[in-house]
Amino acid sequence: MHKIVLIINSLLLLAACTSNKDLSGLSTASAVLLAVPLAPLAGMHSVVTNESGKLDKQREYWKGQLDPVYLKKDAQIVSRNPQRDAEQVFAQGQVIFIPSRYGVSVYPGLKFALDNEFAEQNQAKINNNPFLVETQNLLAKAPAHQADLSIPYRTNAYWCFQEHANRYKRIFNTRMFELSASSSFNPPGFAIKSFKAKHQCISAHFPPKAKAV
């Protein structure tokens, strides 16, 4: 930056000292002076372009790594019947709800007073049920994606997985609540939560809504 200032000052001094007869020298100095500010801008453009190119390459890399994983997960989720799965678990004499993430006290489809103790007990029940362990892993993010939330990856395959996974949890939990409503298993404050789906996934299961004309 100091070098640029020195160059500009030198050119200004040169222009001031140039006589009216030496117009060619003044023209040359003026041309050089006008070119000086463009050098840093050209450098900045190069940096921005390179960063954009790197980000595009990262996106393509993670698309290649994660799309197949989420496409496989999504196909398995869609093939399952969450209502029947809840009935199967309840028939074993267990009341278990699937949380939004491992160990948390948030259950899609239900609203209730937060209770960390209940969350720990509920997760322990899942951990002791091989079918629900497999189900919770199926509904969870891919390990590589979960380990680094800064990964530049968001594709239709991922949005479809998210929508269908959340839908599965809501249906499973509301059916489990209905089955156990007359028992003492449901903690105080539990109730079915109203939900309005917002589809981001473009698939045969949830086709995009027609735009209003």
C-alpha cells in the first residue's frame, strides 16, 4: 500500500514539473497514474474467483460423497410404515418416542413440558431396542455430515431425506401417543402438536406445488 502511495506522489510531482511543451510526457504520466488503482482491484477479483472456484469444488466433492448416502437412506425411510412400526413397538409392552436428535427432549409431532430425565430414560429404552437403534441411525444425518456442520452441502437428496425422516418421526410419535394415551406411560404435558408441512423436497412422494398465476 505504501508503494502505491509513493508511486502516485512521484507521478503527481512529475506531472507538476512537466512543461507545457512536453505534453507527451504528461500524457504518459497520466496514463500510468490511471492504471495504478486497477492493480489491487485485479488482484482482489482473482482472489474472489479462486475462492468461488474452491467452494464449487468442495460442493461437488460432498455432493458425490453424501448424495448416494442420503438417496439410500431416503429410499429405506419411504419404504417403511411409521404407524405400523409404532404399533409393533407398543405390542412389545414399550412406550418409546423418537426424538429429533439423539438424546434430546424434543419429539416431532408432540408438544410437552421439557423433561431431561424423561429424555434420558427414553433414549435408554431406544438403546436397548435393536429395531429402534437401527431406526434412529437411519433417521440421523450421515456420520461425516454430522461431525462437521460447516460442510458446504445442501442438495435435493438431502432435503428429501430430511422431510421424510421428520415425517416418519411425527407419525411414529403421534401413533405411539394415541396407543398409550389411556395408560400411565405418557408423562404430564404430552399432547399432539399441530403441524403444517413445508415441502422443500422435489420427488414423486411430495411433488412441488403449482405456483399461483
